Amino acid sequence: MSKPPDLLLRLLRGAPRQRVCTLFIIGFKFTFFVSIVIYWHVVGEPKEKGQLYNLPAEIPCPTLTPPTPPSHGPTPGNIFFLETSDRTNPNFLFMCSVESAARTHPESHVLVLMKGLPGGNASLPRHLGISLLSCFPNVQMLPLDLRELFRDTPLADWYAAVQGRWEPYLLPVLSDASRIALMWKFGGIYLDTDFIVLKNLRNLTNVLGTQSRYVLNGAFLAFERRHEFMALCMRDFVDHYNGWIWGHQGPQLLTRVFKKWCSIRSLAESRACRGVTTLPPEAFYPIPWQDWKKYFEDINRRSCRGCSVPPMLSTCGTRRARARGSRPHPGHCWPSCMPATAPRRTRP
């Protein structure tokens, strides 16, 4: 039997079609391997390791006027943030995202669900981020029990099976599953932890964002409880599951389901149908990530001079900015929208 290197050489010496196929397979496998290595390098690197150095684990609540606590009666809906890893130390971007949502939605409960938090009556970990966010009367830090969240949904059996095997993108896939389960079970608004909220979003219902002309995005979701669109998302998640392709269970899933929902082949054919609406990229990504440097320009030339004017949301482009060695925050916008968190961010 030929050894693998001999076999490879024979294939490369074969017919032109054989050589092309062989080179394609080798290139595909190499690209796949490199993508996984890069992903784990980004995910596994220390998150803002030096940023909290010598900062206190607990602080007194700032004297700034906090949001009015929501009533104990019926509320317009909750706002959810998720941390599906075991991390319990929110970084400054995470803190700013939650604070901006709490301040622009004083009438709503802002629920921060973290997988690493202990359940029961255990006290919260001592950390600057948790201490600061606990100052807001409408913010709650709660443990995320994935088994309980997925119970009585199509995701329950999938979650039981996936726990016994390794997958390269498991953390983002868990986040994709959790957000659609939350929308199905409870309704309300889901936000990624790199969004800065500039105005109240309560008027948006059964809405999701558009990432590009070809793909939707789940970084923002606003749905009624037990909406059929979310039920279809959960079924598609299981029926067409592939944890080895980046985005397959997230943006691509939402795009697939929306096309089926509207009976269209291209997103350009419809922005809304059967009660579900997609908003254009400008609503959530006012500056394309390729132009991330614009976040650091003079604030007078940008549209985020206040928290109550468009765009509704502003992403900070954290991953892209960090990859280029820059600070991952639009410093001009933060002090006005996050007065409690912004002063505590260390300076270079």
C-alpha cells in the first residue's frame, strides 16, 4: 500500500483534472485549518488583560442620576444580553453596552445572563463591571442555565448531543441558539454586547437587522413572545445544523428562514412580509467596519452628538479595531451615553 506522501505525489503527477482537484482539496483543508487557528487565537487571547489592572473590584455607586426602576407590574418587555462562555468579568465595552441600554430604556428590565454566574443564593463575583452594573435599578445579573433555557424547545436534544463533542465555533453557536430561544420563550429585545444604544427601541417589534445586501444579522432582535418566525428559526437550527461553518447557525440561518418566510430568493425582493421587518444596515451599522477609523474622528463631523438622534445603534467594531492595534471604542460618543462607565476606562 502506498504511503500518503507517495499517493499525493502520484495524484499531482496525474491528469490535469486530477491535479486541479487535488490542489483544490489541499487548499480547502489548509484554509479551513488556518481559519480555525485564527478564530481560536482571537477568542482565546486575554481580553483587555491590562485594562483593569490595579482597578478596584468593587466601587460605590456613582452619584449620577440612575434610571427610574421599572414598575413591578407588566412591562413592555425585557432587554437581554448574553455571555455564553464562563467569563464573569465584563470588559468596558460590555459594561458600556449594558449601561447605554439601561439609560435609554428606564421602563424596561435589562437582564444580563451569564453562564459563569453561580446559581441559587450565591453572591455575585467581585468585579468592577458587575459592581458598576449592579448600581442600575433596572439591570439584573442572572445565571444562564442553557439546559433550562432550551427545555421544551427543538434545541433541547441538540444541546444534549453537542455537549459530548468538540466543535470549533461552539461558543458563538451557543450564543446563536440562546438568543432565538430567549425570543421564543420570553420575547423582548436581544442585543450583542458590542452595541451602544443611542435611543429607545421599544417601538420596534418583530424586527431584525440587515448586515449586508445578502445577509441578515442576529446582533439585534426584537420579537413578540412565541412568534412563529422564532419557532421556524429553532427548527431550522436543528434540521440544517452545521457547527463547522462560521455563521451557518447565525446570520445565514436568519437569512434562510426569512427567505422561506417571505417566499423570496433574494433579500432585495422584500424588506418586510407577514409581520416581520428587516431594517437596513444603516440603522445598526452607521459606519461600515471597513471604515472603522471614522469612529475616532472629530465628533462634530459625525451623527452621534446625542443619544436621542439617529443612528439608533452604534457598534464599536471591537474585533476589527483591536486587530489593527487600536483602542476599541469611539471615545467621543461614550461620555454622553455612558457617564458611569466611561470615566473608569483607563487611558493609554
